Amino acid sequence: MTESPDPILVNFGKSAIALVDLLAENPPLGTMEKMIIENHLHVLHLAYSSWNRRQDPGQQIPHESISD
């Protein structure tokens, strides 16, 4: 017996596919629309990276250097 995926992840998958389909049509996007996509991708990356580190406490956290 398989367990059902979380509905939030199912909805996320549908939204990701819809965005891929939209971008495949090569629509003209305004600055605000591009910023919305980039911000959501960044937040998703941060949240997933944080969750992933908590799953493996021994995992090394890469050090980022800030250059002027």
C-alpha cells in the first residue's frame, strides 16, 4: 500500500508544471512578473535547503563569501 502525497506538494507540482508550460510559450513578461517568479524561486530554495539540512544534522553548511 502506497501513501498519498501531501496535497500541498500535489498543488505545488501542478503550479510548477503550469509555470513551465507558460514559460514554454515565451510570453512577454514585465519586470514585476519576472521579480515575482525570481522571488518565489529564491524563497523555495531557501526553505528547501533549510529543511534538507535539518534532515541530515551532520551535513556541512557551505560557507558563502561576500565580496565587495
